[in-house]
Amino acid sequence: MAEFGFNEQHQNEVINYMRFARSKRVLRLKTIDSCFEELKDSRLVEETFTVDEVKEMLDGLQVVVRGEVEMELINTAHTNVLLLRQLFSQAEKFYLRLQSDISELENRDLLEQVAEFEKTDFKTPDKKNQETSKPKLAPLNEGGVSELLNKEIARLQEENDKLKTRLRTLESQATSALDDRSKAERALKDLQKVQGEQQFAARSQEIGSLEDTVAALKVDYEKSLSANSVSHKSLQENLISAKHDLLRVQEQLSLAEKELDKKFQQTAAYRNMKEILTKKNEQIKEIRKRLQRYEPSE
């Protein structure tokens, strides 16, 4: 059984179980043999039998043998369950979770290895030795359980310390990210303020120039009206045209303002600030998600 990776203790347990299984198998085979012998002694007393009589005897023998085999299979399955119960009980006391691969129970290579082991290395002990070597589960060591629990507690405490350290690091990163975000927002506001002041000054200068032009036109109109009433209509048309020009210029100023805002948003400084804010926001979102993994929400 060395090829199965068993230690000496487990190998002895396997050998004891195989002895137990073989003894049960031999006993059941003897029972089946006795069924045939009983049939021979009780029914085969005449020299000739009809077909119906032979069929009746075989049917009866089939029922008896089938019952014996079925009983043995059921008993073997129940015995295996009791063996697994002992193993699982010991494992649960150590907080272990055992798993089994049912498909390995039909592995022909492993079954052949077990059969070869039984043929070559397995020896039948005498009845005395068999009685003294009945498989018994070793008692559990309570000290071992305590030691295992202490190791598990120590491991959990170490993991908890690591999580606390990680949490402090994440909190520091979150604070740093918030500071960077505040700085970026202040820088963006300052840049927008400076840009807005420049735009307002340019628009104010253009409007002032237009107002001066309108005022000059009004003066010229009044002078022309007092000097020559004939040119009144022409001056009035010029005034209306000037007003239209003023409205058109104001509209152009509005469009220019929108275009200037659009150009400002396309500047490298604006894009850099926007990218910085976007990255910081993503970092803050990621840090918050990671914080929620280690700290339950209240």
C-alpha cells in the first residue's frame, strides 16, 4: 500500500478493514454454498426430473441466492457508512471538512492495485491475533484540539492586524486623494476666474467702443437735424442702421464669448485639470469600495 501514500498507522487500519470485509465475504459465500448443498440434499433424490421440476428448483435457488447477495450488498453499504461516520466524527472535532471523489471508486487502476495487494502482501492472521487486532479508533487528544484552536486564533489575529494596517494605509491614501482633489478644484476655479476676467474686460471694451460710436452718431444726427432738416431721414436711417450694427455686434460678441469658452475648454490647461479631477474622482471611488470591504457600513 506504499504507492497509495499511507503512513504506517493508516495502512494498518486499511488492512484491518480488508480483513473484516474478507471475513464477511467468506461467510456469505459459505451461506450461498449451503443453499446449493441444501438443494442437492433435499430435492435431487430422484434419477430423472421433468423440465418443470428443474425450472422450479432453479427458480427457488435463484430467489434464495438473490436474497443472500442482496443482503450482503446492503450490509456492505451500511458498514461503509458506519466507517465513514467514524472518520467524519474525528475530522469534525478538529474542524476539518473531508471530501470524497465518488468517481475514484470505479478507477480500474486503483482497484487492480488493491487486488494485487490483497493477493501478494495480505496475509490472514489466526483467530487469536484477529481478535486482538480489531480496528479501534484512537482517542482524540484534547490538547491537540486546544493547540489547533490556539493556532487558528493566532492566525486570525495576525490576519486582523494585517487588515488594520491595510485599512490605515487606505485611509491615508483616501485623505491624500481628497487633498489633491481640493487643490485641483481650487486651481481650476482660479484659472476659470482669470480667464473670465479677461473675457469680461474684452467684452466691456468692445461694448464701450460701440456705445461711443452710437453716442457720436446721435451727436451727428442732432447736429445734422438742426443744420439741415432735409438730411433728417438719412440720419435717422443711419441711426437705425447703427442700432442694427450694435445688435449684430452684440450677437457676435455673444457668439465670440461662446467660442472663447469652447476654446478655453479645449486648452491644454483645462484638459489637464479636467483629467486630474476625473482621475482623483475615480481613485476616491475605488478607495471607498475597498474601504467598504474591510469596514461594514453603518
